[in-house]
Amino acid sequence: MDPSHRRRRPRTATARRIAFALALATSPLALATSPLAAAQTGSGVAYTLDSLIRLAHRESPALAAPRAEALAVRAGITTARAYPNPELLIGASSAGARIAGAPAGSGASFAISQRIEMPSLREARLQAATAGAALADESVRVAENELAAEIKVRFFEVLRAQERVAAASEDLDLAEQIRDRIALRVSVGEAPRFDLIRAETETASAQSVLAQSRANLARRRTLLKALVSPALDADYRLSADFYRQLPAVDAAELRRSLEQSNPLLRQARADVERAREELALERRSVMPGIDLFLAQERSPDLNTTRAGIALRVPLVDRRAGPIEQAQRMVQRSAAVAEQRRFELQQQFEAAWQRYEAARATAVALESGILHQARRALSVAEAAYRFGERGIIEYLDAQRQFRQLRNELIDSRFETYAAEADLERLAANTPAGE
């Protein structure tokens, strides 16, 4: 071989390596890590997150039970407004003479009585029923808020699963290209058969990962449909950008919203108010009760009419037991409300730390780490192609790149999930119509 040719070959090989690396950087593998719209499955109607939540608020079976219970409790207000029914007594009698000259014959009696409730007692009963209805309404809001937050998490789980399917499909395409390329090199004696075995193993692994990713996507879609509505099309699509700009969260504003609007906290406060109204009702129940009555009796020789007032005086039973029980329930409800407030604050702090960690990871990966791993993969493949590195080094670089790419997908999902948890705690999830 001409020495001058040997001296020129390194420069030619270097140029070829650079061209190859640049070509690989613009290959589908590199494009797989750029911001893409979420891979769509199905051909049905496309739903945004807000439209799914509105549909769930209208049709989800999960909300039917708390709403029916709230309507049942609200019917107690009608019961509290009702007046007591009058009591009517009608009777007959027969009188026989035991001595001569005494009147004998049949008789009849008629009596009606009406309980008169104290206005303060009626008002206390109505207030207690109203407080119970308010508590039931807050329970419905709790169910609606929890459902909206869970739908949001499931929504992004489906998007993550779609991204995993797209990434696994691209990994399989690349693995098949590498296998075919190595098979060609083995056939002409430029590479050992061991390299082909490793490439075939990687292809089989990529096929397995793709099958698992598709099964996981189908399961996630089913779970989302179960939350939303049985009427949701089986081939529904999601309209969202998984790689959109990461959400910015105002922690101070959400903390204020938690104190004012969190349904669980409002529910606990409504329970305290209901317990206080129940205590007021028990105390008003000690007041004397009044019955008005009118009676008329007819005997063989007389017609008798009686009218009067019956007064129930609380001398023996002053409802000490029910009153003390109601007082303890007020204390219990207040303690539960304070404990719930503390728990929600701690949950918020934990969700906030989770959000910051996930967002920082995603930003770090997107701002350079993943790009460096992509470049390292390009260099490793170029080195393997020109015989400077073995296939093991190349496959290791490929695995590292896949790991970082999947970590980016997971960190983005964790960011969205933590945001959903923060909005759930602050009752800031999209409301249904």
C-alpha cells in the first residue's frame, strides 16, 4: 500500500465519522427526544382535560351516590318545617241501669288534641337540618374535587403511556436497523458473529418492551374511561401536548386557596357547625311542651264538653345525657377539623416538594443532559462503525440514552401529577358544568 495513502486515510476516516455523527444526530432517534405531540391512539372524538372533567361531572357513576345522599339529607329540611299532626279520638259506650229509674242506653265520645311547638324549638330543628344539608353538599364537592384531580392524573398517565409506546417503537426500529447493518457486516466478514447475537438480543428486548408498553397504554385508557363515564367512546383520543411548557405554580396563592376553598376542610367546618346546631336543638328540647285538647262526651242523660291545656314539665328528664353527648360531638368535630387542617397543610408541603423535584429533574434533562447523552450515543455508534469500539460500548451508550429519555418522560409526568395534587388541595381543578 502507498504510504501516502495510509497518511491520507485518517483524515478521510475522520471526515466520514463526522458526517456519520451528523447524520445520526438528525435521524429519527434524535428526533424522538425533541418535543413531540403525544402519540395518539384511536380514531374517535378528541377530548381535552377540561372536556373530560365536564363529562365526568355529568355522567360519572362515582358522583351519583353522594349526590343522591345530599338530596336525601336535604329532604330533612322539609321534615323539620312540618307541624305535628293532631290526634283524634272517637269512642262509643253503653250504659245499663242497675237501679230502677236510672238512665240507660248508648253513648259516644269525641276528643281532639293538638301539640303546640315553641317557635324557638322549631327554629333550632330547622337550623340543625339546614346544617346537615350544608354538610352533605360539601361532601358532594369533596367527591367532585377528588374525581377531577384523579382524572387529571389518569389523563397524564395515558399521555405518558403513549410517549412510552412511541419511544419503544422508535427503539425497535433502530434496533432492527442496527441488527440488519451488523448482519451485513457479519456476512462479509467485517464483524464477529457475537455482535449479531447481541444485536438480535437487543431487538428481541425492544420487541418485548414495545408489547408491554402497548398493554400498559390499553390498561391506562381503560382506567381513565372508568373514571369519566361508561358512555365514553372506546376509541377516544386525547388532545394535549405532553411536551408543553412545564406549568408554573404559585405556592403562596395555592396555600391561601387551601385555607379558604379546600372541600375537605370546608366539610370539616360544616360538620362542626352541624354539631353546634344539634347541641342547640337538644338544649331547646328541654323547654316545656304544650298540648291543646277538646273533648265531648254524650251519655243517655248528659252531654259533656271539656277543653284544656296539657303541659309537659321537664322536672325529671332534663335531657342531661343527650345534651352532654351533643357537647362532646362538638368537641370531637372541632378536633377533627383542626387535625384535618394540619394534615392538609403537610400534604401540600409534600406535594410542593414533589413538584419542585420533578420539575427540576425535567428541566435539567431538557437543558443539556439528554442532548449530551444523544451526542455520546452518536459518537459511540460512529466508533463502532469504524471499528474503534466494540458493540458492548455502543449498546451501553444506547441504554444510557434510553434511560435518560424515559426519565424525562417520567419526570414530566411526575410534574403534572404533583401539580394535580396541589390543585386538588387548593380546590383549583377545572370544574364541571
